[in-house]
Amino acid sequence: MADPIIRTAEDADMPALRGDVGAYFELFDLWPDTPDTPDFLDAERAFGNLLVGEVDGRIVGFGGTLRRGALTHLGDLFVLPEHQSSGVGRMILAELLPRDSPVITFASDDERALGLYVRSGMRPRCPLFYLEGAPGNLARLGRPRPEGGNGVSEAGSGIWEVTVMDAIVSGGDRAECLAWYAGLPGVAVSAGRTGYAFARMIGDEVLVGPAGGETPQNCVDAVLDAVAAHPDAELAQVAVPGMHPLLPLLIEAGWLIDDMDTLMISEDGLVCLDRYVPHHDLG
């Protein structure tokens, strides 16, 4: 077996990434399965870095990052099973991660990945829970919906106003990436003086995130308003840091924890974990 080659992903590599590797790990469940519709790999190529690991002419893994100012979000690091523990993942990560600026990722429960991220300078900060539930279940909270939705209204073309608050709570500016996401089919952006939220309808499901607020409660209100704005959705999904006040509210409303990652960051205080709700793939 030849030594692995680590290189930048090219157009010709994308079918293999979305096919062999992406399909194996079921990475595209939250993205519409329609031709020519962009996904998170396109975002990583445009607003970060996407590398592939190649062995004997075959792509066996890839890794991708997105930038938020000086903060690098490691969104992906996947290696096919027969090449795991071969050094391919470690080599990809060494090329991807900056050596002089902070990094964040959502780590799976694979102990090999956790150890690799710790050796790369990141530390576990809190669990990240992936919750799902019916939008109608939020009525159990008995939460009043004041006229205007707690000050959150449709942002429309005012997406750039959202980026200011997002940069504060998410750890860095990513205005171009957010504008790209806001322009995708099915994405609605809501924003007010105290909070914002992105929501995307994919079939009969709505995915909420990123979202944030000036206070933890403002963030809670922004997320709940975004969910409530899609009453016809059969299922809503949101990723919630373990220390966020939204977590017990959604559990109380009957939402279920579908999965869990470990949120790892190289420095404390970069991300407001009680005022921010990330996007599952874009961070």
C-alpha cells in the first residue's frame, strides 16, 4: 500500500466525497437530496479548507474547516473504516488545523478522535445535544407569544445585521458564509434587537441554527420563535450546548435527545455557550 497523499479537494473529487465516504457516514441527511443544491462541503471549499486523503489513487477520507474570524471550526474528519488508525486522519488534521489560532469542533464518542483532538490542543467544554421534537409540543411550555414574536422578525435582505451579533456569540465573524446559507432554498432568517435565528425547511422537517442572543433568554426566545414559525413541520431539530437554558425547556416540552457530541475548544471564553446554538454542520 502506498503512503497516503493529503491534498486540497478538487471538483473531480466531490462525487467520491459525497458517495463513498459521505454515504458511508450518512453525512448528508440534513441537506436536500436534489441535484446542484449546495451543501456543507461547498461551504468548506468556499469559506475554509477541504482536504482529502488518497491512498493508491482512491479517496479514503477527508477533513474540512470553516473560519469564524480567527477561530477555526473543524467541521469534518472522516476516514473509511479499513483505513482508520493508519495515520490518514492524523495527517489530514495536521494539515487542516492552524498552529497559532484557536480551534473548535464537535467530537463524536470515538475515543480515537477525542484523543486526537486533545493532542491537537482542544479540550472538552460540555456535551452538545442533538434534540428533535414536534413544533406543536412547545405549547406544553405555556409560553406566551407576544405580538411580534419577542422582537424577532424576518430579516430578509438584512442578513448583514445578523452577522454582528453572531460574531460576538459564535466566536468570530463569518458574514460571507452566513449570507451564503441564507440564500439557500428553504432558509429563513429572523432577527431583532436582541436575538437571531436561521431555520431551514428540508421536506417536512425544520432545522434551526445558528442562533444567538444578547442574553441566554434572548437566544431561547429566538430559537423557540423560529420553531413556532414553522407549525406545519412534522419535526424540528436543534443542537444545544449542555449548559444552555434551552436544553431543559425542550426536554420539558417532550423533545428527545437523538444524539450527542462533545463540544471541544482550544481556549475558554471564545464561544458564548449559554447564548449560542450552532448549526449541525456549519458550526
